[in-house]
Amino acid sequence: MKVEWTEEQDLLRATARDFLTAQSPMASVRAAMDRGDLYASDIWARMAELGWMGLAIPGGYGGSGLGPVELSIVAEELGRSLTPVPFLPTQVAARAICDGGSGAQKQRWLAAISNGDAIGTLAFDEPHDPATGARAVRDADGWLLRGCKWFVPDAQIADLLVVTARIDSADAGFGWFEVPRDTPGVAVEPMISMDPLRRWSVVTFDAVRLPTAALLGGDSGADRGLDRTLAFARVAICAEMLGGAEACLETSVAHAKQREQFGHPIGSYQAIKHKCADMLLQVESARSITYYAAWAIATQRDDAQLRASMAKAYLSEVYPNISGENIQIHGGVGFTWEYDCHLFFKRAQCDSMWLGDGAQHRERVAQLLEI
């Protein structure tokens, strides 16, 4: 398969890179981190003005009506810069509303997200004890939601939580629920995370009362959009990991050219050459598998789920490896706080676990292939 970028996609990538280079240099990222900012609100507003929030949202709701490929381009550039904005969680929440939301839910959230006025997130992961996971019970007044979710990104600043919960009924399954964060009974507790540039939280639902219409997809499709939205989310995460891996490769090569030992740049030595060559191979392979998966989702191919899990399995190992090699090539200074290597390494560890690690997705690939 021959992949060629359109003129519009090339322009989007160039615009995103130029904007983030100018507006979100690493010095600004570090300053926001040192201040403890939850996110860079000024950059978020400018991103909304550029139309990035609505890239994958239909035109009828204020978006551009593009798709996963274009969104992945922006996610890749954000991964290169580590800009602290809730872009990915918000886009996943918007996708869930697009896939399964009612007309009223789409009207309520999609235009606000497109304009940058609303932030969303997906509450998916749960504690190991199934008894503490989120459960929804229907009664005469609607739904009663109890339980908790772990590792919810940017929940502290989210206006919308899209929550997956097991439905307690005769035909038990999972449903997606629209839960505004200010709903009574919703409690958000920050978690201590390895990644200082993305905030993770535990969200607890203490007898949260939801209307009947809070269930995305209605009774006939409560579980319908689950796999479709998760595939979209995983590919977007892979695009972010790809951007981070690219940045690690570039800084490794630049350091290898500049740093000298025994009168020669360390990049002239075979051991460093081999590391950089291996990193390049992994980055280019990651690019191919990520954008093929994004294209498969955009064109609604039958193998979209498979391709998304293949990409997540591969990137969940490649990005941590490349970010680790970046530290090794930098040598002693690579382990210091003043260098940026550790920021990419920490992001790699968290992204690799988000919505399933490499081992989980290799198992899922085997299941989808029936092997």
C-alpha cells in the first residue's frame, strides 16, 4: 500500500509544528510544570481558534468533519512537544458522543468542544477488584451510578465524563454514560503519577443520579459504540507516542553529533550508530502501523479493531524503548532533571499503559485473529 499525504494534511502538520514550536517550547512546558498548572489554558484557546478541537467532529456541530488521520497528525505534533493540554481525552469523549450520543447530547457537547469551551475525558479503567468498578442500575427515575474509575486523565478540569459502567440487568453488559463532572455524588481525587504533564485521577460515583437519557445509544445500543470509540482512542494515543518517539530520536542524533569523546563525536562510534539506526527503524515502523490503523478507522474497514490493537501493542513497547535509549545516548546528563529526556521517558511509561499495554493488546490481536 502506497501512502501519500494530501496537500491539506501536509499543511495541517506544518501549521501544527510551527505553532507548537513557537507557542509551546520546552521552556514554557517546564515553567507550567513547575507552577503546577493543570493545563496550558492560553494554548488551549489558541488551538481552538485554529480549529483543532473540531477536526473529527461533524460540520453540523461546529467541527471540520475530517477524521482520525487528521486528528492523529495533531496528536503526533503534541506528542513531540509534550504540550500540557487535555486534547486527547477531550477528543475521545467527543468521539464517544459522535458514535453513540443522542441528538440532544450531540447538541449539548460537540459544539462546545469544537469551540474549546468544554473539556471532556473518558473514565474507563477500573481497580482490580471488580466489586469496586462502576455499575449502573435502572430504576423508575433513570439510572443510579456507583463505583469508581482509576487513571482518568484530566478529570480535574473536565466538564464532561464519558463513563463506562456495567449495567445490572438481566442481560448484563456495558454502557456508556454522559456524566457532567458537577453532578452531585461525583468526586475527583488526584493521583500521584509518574508523568508530571498529564493529570490522572480517581473518580468515585456515590449514588450518582442520572436521567434515562444519560445512556449513550439508548437501550438498543448501549454497548454498540464501545469498540469503535476505543479503537479511535488507542490510535490517537499511538499518534502521540509516535511524536514523542520522533522527538527522542532527533535529540539523540543531535547529541551524538555534538558530544565528543576521545576527540571524536560519539555518533562516529559504532555502538551509538547502531542505537540510532535501530531507533529510526522503530520510528518509521511505528509511523506506518499507526497511520494505517487511523486510515482503517476512517474508512470503516472490517479490520479496524485489529489494526488499532496491533498499533497499540507495538507503540507500547517502542516508545518506552526509544525514550530509554535517548537517556543512554545522552549518558550521565541524560539522567538529570535539567535535560528533557526524563519527561519523554515518563510520558512513554504512562501512554504505554493507557487503555491497555503491549501484552494485553498482543492477546487481543490473537483473539481477533482466532489463533
